[in-house]
Amino acid sequence: MSNTTGMSNSDTAKSASEDEKVNWFVEFRGLALMLLAVLAFHSFVAKPFYIPSTSMMPNLLVGDRLIVSKYPYGYSWASITFHLLPRGKWRLFGGTPEYGDIVIPVHPERSEDYIKRVVALPGDRIAVKDGQIILNGKPVPQKVEPDLLLPYDINSPCTEAGFEVVTTPKGVQKCKVPVTRETMPNGVSYSIIDALPDQPLDNYDEILVPDDAVFVMGDNRDYSADSRASIARQGLGGPVPLANIGGRAEFITFSLDGTANWNPFSWFGAMRGDRAFTTLRPTHTDTPAKQD
């Protein structure tokens, strides 16, 4: 007897096939929304950052991964991930960095993020003489400290002049570097390296920092293309407009010694465990520094 009330096998197969069809519009819409959410988070809240150079030694090493917050100084074209907006002087909810903040300035001509420390604020007069910052006519105090032992590995080969590979009593090789503690007028204190005498960036004629800019330098004063260096020398060519600062460095998430490859399992053996979650907010002394 024929089946006049139920569905035929072919009808059932057709219905199942229709149910299995992918709604590509819904799929692409979900993907687009997810990408927009990631872009918004990176642009307005925080983003990861990788240290590719030695310019911020001894405080940041090649291989360090860190978190940069986007909101401390407000928002501008430099805040947007990948710098998708055209350059401009506008800022929303604008704020000013403090002495000693580690910030992310964008190169004045290229869409390239740098990482440097703020050493002069809007309206300051700054010069550098024999490697020492002269801020508003007064030398910023510097104090030589005991040599610092840093990792010695592929990402930290210890080849710079003034550095030395040493072996600890436990038989571990380390990179010994000379350090000096610099203390800003607000009491912020941090270590720098200035091992080479009479290098070109040790002297910089006094300038007045514009009202909408800051002056930045790397902690490794001998190997940092910063506000002291011209654009032709890969530097920032003077004070950095506040609109060109894309965020503030907060803390190190993890650090790799250079032995890791594409295999995620190799990352575990390459970890520099003692660097994870190190804060990058500068240390404050009990009282502001007295400038001689």
C-alpha cells in the first residue's frame, strides 16, 4: 500500500540536506563581530607588545612580552591598533605622562611603535651633558650602583661594549652590565646603562619641550634611537607629540631566551621564569629627588 500521508525517503533526504546548509551570512557576521571586538580591545583597553631591541636594557630585554594599556593618556590616532586612522593632533580624554613612565611613541614618519621612558614634560627645558640629563637647568641625580647580572642567552648575547660574560658560583653564565640609578624630580627612580664615554648622544643642546609633547629616552643610553637622535639616524627627531603616544607599558607577561620555535612545546624550555609579571611602573622614593 502506498504511503500517502507520510514523507517519502527522497523528501526526507531533501529536508535533511536543507537543514545542514551553512548560513554563511551568519558565520561571516559572527567572525566580523569577533574581529571588531578584538580590535576595539586592543585600541581602547590594552594590547600585547614585544621587545625587539636592547634600547631599554637593563629594565627590558629582547624577548620580553608585555602589556601596554591604552587609556592612561587618552585616545588619539596612535591608540588605534595597526594605526588605521590618519595622523592628527586630536586627542580624546587627553592626559599627560609622568616622569619615568615607559610609553609607546609612534615614529614621526613610519607606522612603527617605539618604547621609551619619559624624561621631560611639556614646558620643560632639557639638555644632556656628558650623559647626564639637565632638566630646567639642574642636573638629574645619578648614582652608580653595583653591576647587574642579566640573562646570558641567544636573545641576550652580551656583546655590547662594557658588558661582560661571567660565571656565578653556581656555574650559571650571566651578562654583567654597569648600571646607574637615575632619579627624577617627582622621586621616580630607575636603572640606566651608560657604559660608553663620549658617544654622540651623550650631549644634546638645551631645547624647550612644546606644550603638547614630551621628551623620551631609552634606558640603554648608548644604544637608543630616541628623542636625542635625528630621524635620519632612525630616532624620533626631538620631542614626541602627545598625540603620537599609543599607550603605557604596565608589566611583563613572559619572556623567551631565543631558543623557542614554531612548536608551542618549545616555549616552556625557553621561558625566563623570573621575569614573568614584573611591573614596569617606575619606583618612587619617599621624597622627590633634590637636584644640585
